[in-house]
Amino acid sequence: MKIPQIRCSDVNAVKRIIFLLVLLIPFCLAGCSSDDDFLMESMDSVTTQTRSATWTSYEIDFTDVPAAYTASDKYGANLYSGSSSQITTGYIQQLGTTGTYIQFPINYLPQEWESGQPWRYEFHNGGLAVSNFTDITDGSYLNQCSVYNNGEAGYDNDKFVVAFGYSDWYNDPDTTYDKCAKIYLTDATGYRVTTVGSPVTGTAKSGRFNSVRVCNTTYGHLVMENGNAFTSGSLSSQNGWFKVQFIGFNANNVKTGTVDFYLANFDSSLTTISGLDNEIREGWQEVDLTGLGNNVSTVVINFVGSDTGNYGLNTPAYCALDNLSVSLN
């Protein structure tokens, strides 16, 4: 058999082909690597999306609160045990279709000035009362449920909520904030009495409080403006100040943050920090609450002021709230 001879030109052609194939191998591998990179990017994207918090916001404006959970008059007679239609656990609203609810209760505490100190729901213990009253002339406690807003109601000229109660060295020496109004994130049951004569209990949920609209009540505003039998005169005559504090707590009752908002200021050294120059705040103002953190279960509402005496704070510890924004993830 005759073996064919391979010509030199053929050998050179084969070499050139092999050389070209060698050159193409990195590009082929790079193409495979590119596919792998695409898959990794997709996984990273999913992981990042999973790891990053996706927040959904909800706004509570109190517009649709039923009459049964609303103050019956500008004093709020149904906020006390003498009323046959007394409000106790307060208004509870579901946030969207989630399992988280937000609650605005009245405090359940022992009555320290009564024999035996029985435990009851009473608005003078502190708490939150939904209202739509707008009397701007009556500066007495009998008008404690009215907002001072030029005769209009909430931010959307509808219902709002009144916060009352405070903690200081006299009425709360252990700083428990028991006598402050509290907003809870909870379940459908909410915080309520499970054992008579013991603090309320409930299931804590968590979220982020974004903002709230704040306005003075008529009672608070007119007492700060004119003084009354329990104060040291008007705040302006004392170069005084008054503020509300929003204090966040997580599900383990650990403080998460505090936000201060001045309701009045006549102290020149506080003009910048208060945003007020010898004046009482008027109208609805938005307050940023994100400083409370992203894992808040309870917001305590406290009041602090310069006008104090032998029995602690003299200024009426009230403000009105509306359009509360909360986010869940």
C-alpha cells in the first residue's frame, strides 16, 4: 500500500489551524465564565433583595373611628368609669391585611387616692382619646378633648387623638412611664386586662414609626398663654418652655430612641433647638419619628416643661395627634 506523503504546505496549514484553535480557547472559556457570572449576579440580586428590608407604609388618620371609640363630649365623659359606655382598651386598627394592629388605649392603673387603690381604666391615669371637638375658647380641663386649630378639627379637618399623661420625679420616680399615653403595635386582641389588679398584657409586634402630625390642645394652649391656678403664670412671664417626647421601646421593653418636639418656647437659649421664638406652636405640624428606630413595638408619649412645682409638672400634659405613619417589613 502506498502511504500518501504529507506536504510541508499541508503541515503548515494544520499548524495554523491548531494555533487558531489555541487562540480561541480563552474566548470560549470567557463565554462560559460570562454565563456563570450572570447566574451569580441573579443570585446576588435575589439575596440582596431578600436581605434588604422592603417596607410598606400605613397611615392612621382616625377618620373612620366608630362613635363608640370617640369622646362623647369635649370633656370626654365616656373616658371614665362613671360612664355606661366607657372606653377602655381604646381604638384598634389593622394595618392593611397584615397580622399587625395598632392600638390607642386608656391606661389601666391603681387609683392611688382611693381606699384600697382599686385598679381601673380611667383617662386621668393617662392614655389616648379619639376626638373631633374644636372649642378654642374654653381653657379649662372640661375642654380637654378639643384641639386648638382655629376652630377646625384634625389635620384633614376630621377626627384626631388626644394624648394625656406624663412621667416625672413626683408621679413616676422609677421612670416606668406607666402614667404616659402609649401606642402599641400588637395583634387583633391588643393589650388588655388578663389579671384584675395587674398591668395589661398583650402580644408585641414591631415596625417603624415614620411621622405624625402634632397640634396643641385648647386646654394646653390657653393655660400656657394665660396661666391658671396650678401654674406659675403664663409661660411667657416665666421665659418657659414645654415639649412632648416620643419614646420608642422594642418588644423586650428596651428603649430604642427618643424624639422631642417643642409645643411652646419663651427661652431665648432654646430658640434654635425648639424652632420657636417666644411663641406657642399653632396648627398641625409634622414630626419625624424615624429616630425611634426600625424595631419599635411601643411608643410612649411623655411631656416635659420648665413650669414645675412641689407636685411636679404644672403645665397640662396634653397634645393632639393625627395622620400617624407606620411601616412594616
